[in-house]
Amino acid sequence: MAERGRFPVLVGFDGSEASREAVRWAAREASSRGCPLVLMHVLARPFQHSLPMRIPDEHDVMTKLSNAVLEQLEALEDECRKIDPDLQVSKDMPIGDAAEVLVERAGDAALVVLGGPLVGSRTDRLGVTAAEVVARRAAAPIVVVRGQAGTRPDSPVVVGVDGSAVSERAIGFAYETAARLDRPLVGVHSWGETAFNPFDIVDEWDADRSEFRDRAREILSESMAGWADRYPDVQVRHVVGPEQPATLLLGETDGATLLVVGSHGRGAVRRTFMGSVSHAVLNQAPCPVAVLPAE
């Protein structure tokens, strides 16, 4: 996790209201972290580079587009300073594919924040969104601002736990966020997949459901134990259940401050894209979602 104040919070802006809300969320997050904030709009060229001839007035078109975007970014900068007058805010307008540029710049960011479809970005043949592309490939944690984040003192940070190294990073991120925002934490682990692991099915098919539940509780407790020692003031609640992981997680997100998951696929095809749980919550959660990348 980045040191406090060392790396910026980077937020993508595409002109949509969703991305405006993402900017506001990112400003509050940067203020809380003591980090600078970078407002980024990736300019997509209006003409293809592959055209064999130069398009007349292409430079004029890009200049007008840049000026229009800059005006919007300056207005957003004013909004951010109302949230925190001391917040260090800068603007960036690189040219290229939005998802590709954000993935590249994520290496120098503490956090990348997105709020909706990114203008100029492409989806692949399976309809993967730009946010999913960035979440799958970026080196930094990604937050997709969906719905409304809970603001009550008891609005929890929810984290998915599966005992893997990726979920260990997610737990650390969730604990730090809960402690910084003074929110409770909910750790969620499903035995929906574990119970029917094909390597265990012969020995465990007839096992009592309580055995699966007890194992799930053990995995969850062991996974979160070390972090609980680091953050003793964070109130923690454990949730285990037989539902599929995404279903169980989404059931805990009503009124949540943030949902945190790790990004890793299972199997050759899923690894090419992103984990099914990450995919589900990015598209269905009613609150902001943080996706922690694998090392």
C-alpha cells in the first residue's frame, strides 16, 4: 500500500455525471489520505492514425476539444477545492485510448477512481467495459464509484475473503479504509465453492453442513486475525454462508461505504479476463467497489 501522501489519487473523467460523482468521491478520498489529486480526461483523436492522408483542420478540432474539456476540468477543480481548500489538484489531458492510458498511469498512483464508461475507450468482442479492463490490468487499486456510498457512522466497509494472497491485500486495504474513515468492517467468506471442490467431493459429499460452516469461519478468522491486531479499534463482523461468493457479498452491501474484493480469475479462460466475483460486483453493487490487483 502506498505511503500516505506519496502517490496521487488519479480519477478518470469522461464528461458523464457518473464520472463527476467519481471526481467528488476521489477528492474526498485524496483529502482523507493526504494525497494529491489528478483529474484526467483522455482525449481520443477524432481521426484514425492509419488514414493515408492528413485530415484538414485536424489540429483545430483537437484544440477546440481540448479547450472544452479543460473548461470542465477547471470547474471540477473548483468543486474539489470546496471539499478541501488545501487539496493539491492537477489536471492531465493525454491523447490515446482511455483504458490503455489509465492502465499505464496507474503504476504511479496510489489509487485509480472511475465512474462510468470512458469516452474513447474500446470494449472487446465480449463486451468487457473499460472499467473492467483497467481493474484487470492496472497495478494500482481501482475504485469504481457506483450508486451511493453509505455515510452513516455504521455504514460498513465490506471485504471479500477467500484465503488467497489476493484477498490478503484486499483485507489490508479494507482495514486501512475502515480505520481511516472510522467505519465498521464486515468480512465475508462463502463456502459455496469450497464445499464442492472436485478434489474433496469424494470424502466430503456426505459431510454435515456445520463442517463447511466451521471451516469457513476458521478461514475467515485466520485470514483477518493479523490485520485485527494492527487495527484494534476497528469493529469487525464476520459473515459466512453457502451462497455463491458474489451473491453473499452483494447481500451485505446495502448502505455500505465501500466493497473491497481481490481480482483474480480461476481457470485459463477467467484469468484472461478477470475473476467472476470481481466482474459481478463491478456490474451489480449498489455502492463503490474497490478491486485490488494481484501482485
